[in-house]
Amino acid sequence: MTDCSAISLHVVLAPSLTPSAGNVGTTNHATIGKGAHGKTWGITPMTPGPPMHSKSPVSTQLFALFCVASFLLSLSYGSTFLLSLLIHARGGNEHDAGSVISMAMLSTFVAVVVSGHLSDAVGAARAIAGMGVLLVVACLGFALMPGFGQGLMLFGLALGLGWGVFYTLGPIIVAMLVAPPQRAKYFALLSGSMMTGIGSGPLLGRAASALGWPLTTAFHIAAIASLVAVVMFWRLGAHLTQRGNAPVAKISWVATRQVLSSKAAFAILMVGLGGCVFGGLSSFQTSYAAAHSLDYSLFFVGFLSAAITSRLLIAGFVVKRDAYRSACVLSGLMLVSVLMFGFTVSGSTSYLLAAITLGVGYGLTYSVINGLVANEAPAGTTSQALLLFSLAYFIGVFGFPLLAGKIIVAYGLPSLLLSLAAVALFNWLITVARLIGRRALAHKILQVTQDRSSPSRHERQTQADQ
């Protein structure tokens, strides 16, 4: 748009991540914002592509390559959970590690903005490949840059750009490859591939230590894996050109206000709070394990196995239940896991159990509230709500570690765990309040209905006289 009053973000959106995704039958371009005379536009479909349900069945080999590439690229983000350990070895502390990680929060905003433009220009897969080079650079920078100063922060920015584009466009590729009736299955496979890569990143560090290799070996391996993924995504781009374009939308401040003033704002807030819990625990898990004389790999093994298993085997059942009650139970489970880390972990078994509890609670909560944000968004703003949902997640995952590092340095790990418990408690109380509010509203509606259906006092008197 040429009107500078329409401040907007141009992004590629993934409507297929939500339960309503199956209703998307065509690949449309849409715009939302203000025109040159201040008039507000709604979402306007432009030149629809071929119906997605008419796609030929997805090639098993093609999708397998896509999942392998996603796994390899996710190793780069997973390796950042070793930054605290790496920076400690160089004389730094958790505050320094949190500062590096938080830089990624800033660049993810830019990544979301440019994703749509890049996808339009070169295609989703090749956009991931191009920005994936930054993940290679980030991993090499963490491994080779001496010290723990501002140089590492630059590589934190590179990490956010690369990961933000991949996180935003990855699901779009699934939508391009897979017809709506099959998407739930294939999104689960993509999620499992990404979670496996993220969880395997820290395990590379543990394996390197067991073999007597330096910790930087894990970052070198992640860089090589990301480079291989870049090549794979680039080659995948040639196979995806015949699959149509991804749906594109622009979000204006007007649409943002509409979403944030609706019930969808609760789910957006919850994903940000959940990201704080996950980012706070994962980014400094090496420090926690060292303080308790535990092996940090147990956390990532337990969390990884529980998150993947629950998303692949249980999520399909959970998302069909009452969303408010499911969110309440699962966010309560996440709160329990934080309390376990704070008060009950005394050995390897309890440590592993706490990680598994977090994996189930966090992994399934994300799936439930992702559906809520789409269903509760105002009409015509579903894609904008999903974008805000992703941004809130990035703020929590990348932004909270900065505060967490400061808390650890100033007050210690117990204070961080208390802070995370407070965040998780607030998250859970939101779900409780929503359940109570819904019940009160239902009771009020029932009362009004009964009052309208029952005869008035005057009518009863008239009937008695007759």
C-alpha cells in the first residue's frame, strides 16, 4: 500500500494450523488496511488458485525430505539451550546468556515482517533456505567468537531472523503440499520433526562432553546440519513451484486492536506466558542441573519424548474436548511441573518426571490455545490473530530469558523458579476465570430464557380470574 497511514505487517500466515484450517479451500491473496482516503478495507480475495482439495496425494518421499530438513534446521535453535553453559565456560554468567538469547526476540519481529515478501519473491521453501544461512552463521558465531560480549549478540540477531522465517513459513509448505482433510496428520509430523531437532540440540552437547570433545562441537554440528537443511530446502523449492502460492495478508493497527479487544486476546496472552515458562526453564536448564548435580540431558530427553508423544498420539483427542476445560487442566499440569522443579526434584528420577510433566502440559496446551485463538477471533481477523499469537510466543521464548538471567545472577535459581511458578499460576488462573465466567454467563442466559418463557404475575392473575 502506498498510504503511509496504514502501518502494516506483510506476512505469510498458516491458517491450516487451526481446527478451522480444513475449511480453507483455495489459496487466496488478501489485503487489509486503509485506502488512500482513509477507508478501511476488509479482507478482499484476489485471483484464487486451484482448490487445495484437488491436489494430488502428497509424495511420501517429498514430505519425508521436508521433515528431515526441518529436523536438521531445528538443531540450530536447540543448540542455543547450551549457550548458558558455553558462556559460563568463557567467564560469563546467566545474565550474559539471557542478553544474547533476548536479541533473537527483536529480530523475530523483522523475520515475521519480511516472511511474506520473501515468499512472494522466491517461494516459501527458498525463503527458508536463504534465511536459513543465518542459522548456520549464528551457530558458527557462537562456536568461534571468543568471549561473551556484544559479538555474540549479533549472532543472536541472526538466529532470530533465520528461526522466525522458518517457524512462520514451515507450516505454509505443509498447506501447499497437503489437502485439507490430511493436514492434521502432516502438521503433527512437522511438529514432531521440529521438536525432535530442538530437543536433540542440547543432547549434542552432552554427547560431545561424554566423548571428551569441547562443547563448541555441538554448535559446529548444528551449523553443518543447518547447511545441509539449507541445500535441501533450496532443492525442495523447485518441486513446490507447481503447488501454488501461500496465502498472504497484511495486518493493520485497526485489525490488531480488534483482535486484542476480543476473547482471542486471552489465548494470545497465554501463549506468551507459556513461552516464558518454556524459555526460562530450557535456556538455563544446564545451570539448574549443575546446581543440583544432575545430568541436564535427562531434562531434554524427558521433555522431548513427552512433548512429541503427546502431540502425535494425544493431541488429536484433546483438541476435540471442551477447549476451556482442557486448557485449564493442561495449564495446571504445567504449573505442577514448575513446582516440581522448585520443590520435589531430588534425584534423576524426580528430575525426569518433572521434565515429562512439563512436556505433556506445555506441548498440549499450545495445541489447545492455538485452536482457541482462531475460533475466538472476530470475523475476518483469524489470520491476524494467528500472527499475533506467533509474536506473543516469540516474545515469551526469546524475551523472558533476559529477565531470567538477571534474576539468577541477582537472587539465584530458587528465585527464578518462584518467578516461573508465579507466571504459570497466572496462566492457570486465566483459564479458571474463563471457566467461571462462561458458567456465570450460561446461568444468566438460562435465567433470562426462563423469565421470558414463564407467564408474568399479571398473566397468572388473569388466568386465575378466568
